[in-house]
Amino acid sequence: MERSGTALEAAPLLHTDPDHRSHAFHPRTVSRVVDRIKALTMELLPIQVDPEELTSPTSSILSIEVVEAYEKIAGDFHRCTPFALMEARRYFRKQAYLNPSDSDENEGRKLACEALARKIVARVPMQDQYSLLSARFTVIEEDGDESLPLSVLESAVDQHAIFFLSSGESQRCVFALWRGLLVQRVKPNGAIEYEQYKRSADYSGGFLAHFDPDRVGVPRYQFFFRILLWIIFLMAYTVAIQTPDRGFGLEDVLLYVQVAGYVLEDVTKMYKIGIWSSLSFWLVVNFSIYALLTVAFVYRVADLATHDSHRSTQLRLVSFQWLSSAAPLIWMKLLTIFDLYQYFGTLQIVTFRMMRESAVFFTLLALLALGFGQALTGLDVADQSRDSTEAVIHSLIQGLLGSPTFEMYEKDTSSSYPFGQILYYGWSVLTLVILLNILVALFGSAYQECTDEAVPTYMAFFAGKTISAVRAPDTYVYVAPFNLIEVCILPLEFVLSTKAYAQLNRYLMGTLFCVPLCAIALFETHFDGTRAKDFAALTEEPDEFGDAEEDPQPCRTSDDMGDAEEEGLEISKVSFEELKKALPSLTRSVQGEILWEIKELKKRLDKMENDKKNGGKGSKE
């Protein structure tokens, strides 16, 4: 079903019109472009190269000629070239994992594809970059199915392509999306692209010009609105766990209604963009919270449905035990308030990287724990007594945490002596001396990797956060838990006309979000003073100094700030063009410059040789 254009429209919630595809070219066409890029990249990098040589602005490998060759590789379908390069990057990343012997070569090809995509986007005029970054394409997957529509920006976020996402072009697009200067629009053919906000010409208009329900979906406003709702959720949760003897009150209603909205939102996002694309640390935290609160809710409902007072007390106790267990995770979510700042965002990245690196530690720990646990409990069974099995497990955990219970395996207290004592000594040495030091080394390595590239890593993190906010919203953005209301009116989409359904949603959103919309309109009209400059900056190159006078004259008039300069004194004794001739050329590296000079010299020698031959022939004649 084709929809009327609103500022933040995306794909419909439940269905799409096959006559209006959300991508530009046939997936087989794009796949053939990707295959062509793979083949050319294999020719470009048949051997391992230094990664810095690929990311350098003056790279002798990814020269201007190479970039121009890749620009022509798709012919009339050049609009999909950056996306195809990112898909080729995905292929080489997979090959680096599957073929360890060629890992370095494939890592170089992967980085080359990413760098080429960045260079090609940078060569496009600014006003066309946004549509290029947002145009969605599909490819044919290995199983023969068509992939989900993706833009080059979304593909880069999925692959965590730091070098591409940290480019000025990507960050300008991301930041404009974050502030609502760019919005998603649905084209007549169903394609989704980023365009300048439709009310940009009215940035100096009045309050009502900015009271637009679609502004709720702007990532920046959506972010703060979600934080406010999460604080309300936290307050309701705090009251609920502090009053276990009360009945099912208002705080419980707020708590579980918000949980239902959050669950629906996350499930919808996973359905739209795929499980692996949406998987993140915070998604795991979210579903852990949902699981704990769901169990607590089930026990609470059982408590309310039970007439036996003793049984009801037991069920309520279990319910509040599960409810209280979610507190650390709920408070942890408040970290997302501060990740707008680079320090806290980098801190989160370091923490996530450390947790990922700790997988090696926990794998070794699990294997050792199973082995030592089986040995110690086996000694317990050999003694025909299973009374101390639970104590054995606790002793292993205490030993790991730095408080080993050696007295449990002494001669006077254990029948497993001396084997149990020797095994426990071995467990303590392996965990406290070896494994924990391995963990510290892994954490140190992860921290070093993040801090070495703190700025580009944070840029990629911020890009992922912004794109996730606009990537899979409904056609009309209802922030959870208000999405439960959207579900209730969703059947009307098949009854009402498109115009009537759109009008219903806008009226409903204007009513539900009246307070935040008033705050947004007030901010944009009175406090966001740089908005006119921000809209202008969307199409103006930031490095252009067209207004600068290259050969200025001294001030020849006297005023309150000083006397006029003496006649005969000049600023531009040497013209600006003459000064520019003294500057070095940075379009090529030192090696590239030398090669270029050699080529120029060879051309001159060839010309002299040809002239000599032609001159010799003329003299004979």
C-alpha cells in the first residue's frame, strides 16, 4: 500500500506492495556488480599489504586512477557502487574467517573495499551524498533468497565498518539525522531516502509551524523522550519492590504496561531488520529484564488468583524475589543517558570489547570447572557419600573469587585426602595465578585497541545508535509503551482509506505526545538558534572559503579602532597564486610523487627520442 509522504516514514508495519519495491535495482544486477568488484579487488591486491597504505589519504595503491576505475565498474548502475563495495567487504571478511591461511590478504581486501566506498562517496556533491548513503538495495544470498533491503550506511553499521562510518560524509549525514535536519521519506516507488526536513524553509516560523507529530521520531528527541519514560519506569519499579504487601496498584500497572511496550518494540525491530542485525549488548540486557519481570508477573497473577492466604504469601514472596533480581540490569540501563558524551560512549565500547574478549577466559574456565568439579565429586562418590557435593561446588566458586577453602580438604575434615587437597591446590593455582592473569591481559588488549582509535570508534558507535533509531520505525512513530495503542488501531488500516488512516494517526499522535511536541516546538523556535546555519550546512562544503579575499589591501581609512595604514605598504606583495606554488602537493604519497616524476621524465625521454628519430629522417631526405 502506497502511503502519503510524512517526515519520518519507513516501511509499513505488516505488509509491502510488490509493485513498489523499497530498493532501486534488481537484486541479481546488484549481485553481479558485487561479483565484479570482488574480481577486480582480487586483481588489485593479490598479496598482503600494510593496512596503513590503504587508509592513507595519499595511498599509492588506492590512487585517483584506481578510485576512478571503481567508479566506472557498475556502468549505468553506478548508484549502487558504494553499497556493492560494502557487500564485497562483507564477503572478504567472511573469507578471512573461513580461510585462516589467507586471512591477511582478505583483511587487506576488506579494508580496501571500505576505503574505496569512503573515497567514492567523498567525490559525490554534498547535495547528492544523502540519497547515495540512504538508497537501499538487495542482493541474492548464498541460499538463493533475496536479502533484506539495506543502504550503504546500514550495511556499514551492521559490519561495524569504523573507517567508513568515521568519514566526514557519513558523520555529517548521521548528525543531520540525529538533529532532525534530515528525515526519511518514502518515494512514489516505495524507496526510502534521506531528505532535508520538509519544514526547513520555515525554521524561523512560529510555534505551530514546528508542532509536527513526525518530530517525535527524530533520534535526538526520541532519545530524550525514551530516557524520560525509562526514569518513570524506574520510579514505578522502585515503588513496586519497596511495597510488597500492597495489592496490585498503579505502580504495577505502569511497570508491566511499559514492559509490554518495550517487548513489542524490540520484537518488531528484530522482525524487520533481522535477529543478527539487531543483536547488541543492550538487546541482551533488555530481554534479560523482560524475562525476569515476566516470571515475576506470572507469580503475581497467581498470587492474586489464589484464595489460600498462606499460598498467596508464598507466591508473592517468589514474585518479589524475581522482581528484585532485575534491579542491577534496570539501573545499568541508565548508562545510556550519558553515551552522548564521548567519554561515556568510549567507556561503554571498552566494556563491550572487554566482555567479548573475556569469552576465551570463560571457555577455559568452564572446561576446567567441569574437570575439577567432576574429580572432586568423584572422590565424594568413592567415599559412598554425596553429602558434600554442594560444598564442593561452593568451594570451587570461592576459590575462583579469591577466597579458597583449603580447610575443607585437610586430612582431619575430608575423606578424599590427599587427592582432594592436591586437586584443590591445582584449581587455585590455575584460576588465581594463570586464568585471572589471562583475563587481565585480554582486558588490557581490548582497552588498548579502543583507546588507540577512541575517536573513530566512538563515531561508529554514535552512527550505530542514530541509525538504529530511524532504521525500522513504523510508518507513524509511537514510542514505547504508546506502541500498544498503535497495535489497537492497526486493523483500521485495512478499513479506512490511506488519507483517513494518516489523519487518524496524526490526530492521535498530536494528542498523546502533546507535551513533548510542545517542548520540541519551543526548542526549535526559541532555543535552537543555529538552525538556519545547520540547514545551510547540509549543502555547503565545510572546507570552502569562497568569500575569502586572496589578495587583500591594507585598511586605508581611519576609525575608532585605529589610524589608516601608510601609503605604499601592501599585504599582498606576493600574490596568492605565487604563494600556492611553494606548497607541496599532497595528492600523492612520497613514493607516488617519485613514481610520477619518473613517469614524466620517461615521457620526456621518449619524446626526445622520437624527435631525434624524426629529425634524422628529415636530414636524410
